[in-house]
Amino acid sequence: MNEYVIGVDIGATNIRVGLIGKELSVIRMETAVTRSFKTADDMFSEIFRMAERVDPQKNAKKIGIALPVPWNEQTQVIKDADNIPVLDGIRIEYIQSCFPGLEVYFDNDVNAAGLLEAEQGAAAGKSYSIYMTVSTGIGMSVYYNGQMIRGDNGYAGEAGRMIIGQASEEKGTKEMTLESLCSGRALDARSKLIYGESADAEYLFEKFKDKEKMAVKVIYDWIEHFSSAVASIVQLMDPVAIVLGGAVICCNPWLIDEINHKMKEKLYANLRGKIKLGICEFGGEAGVIGAGYMALNQAKKQ
């Protein structure tokens, strides 16, 4: 990188806006709570103010906005913003108008972080890699020979919607997806069910470390479900590398070894040991740095 850029990582829980320096480091960052915004107008007005605060000298000329929605080059209107409903139906040209004086670039949030990790991070030098994030939701991106694989409609990599369990009329459950079983939101829900409304995923992991019986069962069930999904992805896609990120993984990096161990049991014998999971190099800043990196990457191609 030879210039400053602003990265905006819009997540289901938090919005992070950062000034990214020439060494792919965050110089200054601000955070807002996503659910505090009731309208898209309020959200993007505040994001613009946050951008002004992190870059008071106006060093950056470009801003990259990473969104948790399906995305391709033809996207003009945000669709299927399930985790942030206020974004659904918002036109891209409207968002661009909220940032006068800046060149605005967009992408799916996991694609932006995946591009960063593929070219500058944990999968650098690999021609074919997969990035998965486990935070409030679950997302995946695929990098192949210098570009992100998006699919015809921009939905490639929506691993969170993989169905890994069946509906049960008797139990009153819908089809169980990877996201409904393994996301941070799912762990929050399980923690509250066991320990009360004040509990969350972080508390669940604390109880796991204390070897509390219910917490141990929930976490090992999580490892079983998640490793099954990753094993399926490995055998379907056969990548060179898989990089894991997101708050659930970054706050509990020991999960990587557990997932690796269980995954190997579910792979073809010849694949065992050939594809190892790794943790993202940019950690909790992968989203905001990835958004900025994406903007510079797109600008170069214009």
C-alpha cells in the first residue's frame, strides 16, 4: 500500500471505521453498535462522521465499505440483509452520496477480509484459499488465482446457510443451518438458555474452562457440528488452505486444533493432513483493514 484509505466494516453487532496506513495497520479506529441505528440514513450519516474523526487531516481519498450481504459487480440494491434489516432495499448510489469527497467502493464483508488474508495474511502465496469467519453470523469466501469467486448472483460462499441438520416437527425446530448451530449468536442463545439472560458466548467459554458439565457439552457439540461442515467444504472444494477468523475463533484460538482433529476423522484418508486450518493473521482487525484493502484493490483495476 502506498496511500491512506478508510475501511468500514459493517457487522451485525458492531460497525468499525478505521484509517488504514501504508503498512496495512490501523492508525485510528472508532466503533458503533449496529443495532443502535433504526434507519439507513442514521447509520450512514454516523459512519461519515466517524470517517471524518478517524481522518481529520483528510489523508484518505478512498473508502471501502464491507457489507454482510451477497455482492457482485452488478449489485445496485442491497438484498437479503438478514442480519441488518435496515440495509435491505437500500440503493448503492444512495450510500455513495453519503460520502462526498471520497471514492466509495463496496464488497461483501467476508470477501474483503478473505482477499486480505489471501494476498497479505495467513494464506499469502497460496493460489487457492478459503476464508471462514465465525462471529455474530458465519460467512465464507473463496479466493482462486487472484480473484474472489462470487457466483452468478453474488451468493457464492454463503456457508452459514448450509443445512447440517433436519427439521423436527416433534421438537418444533426448523431446518438447522451451520449459522443457527455454530454462530456467535447461536452460542449466545445457548448460554442464555443454560445460565440466564445475562449470559453470553464469552461466559459460556469461561464455564467451559471451569469444566462445567453443560458448557463442556455445548462446546464439544459445537466442535462436532463445525468440523463436519468444514470437512464437507474441504471435500467439495479441495483448497490449498483454509483460514478461520471472527470473534469466536480469535478469542478462542485453541478451537483450531480441536476442529483440525475432528475434521481429519471425516475426510478421505488421502486428504488427512494435507489441508490444515489456520487462524487469520490480521485477527480482529481483518474486517476493517480488509475493507480498506479491497477499496485500493478495486481502484487499481479501474
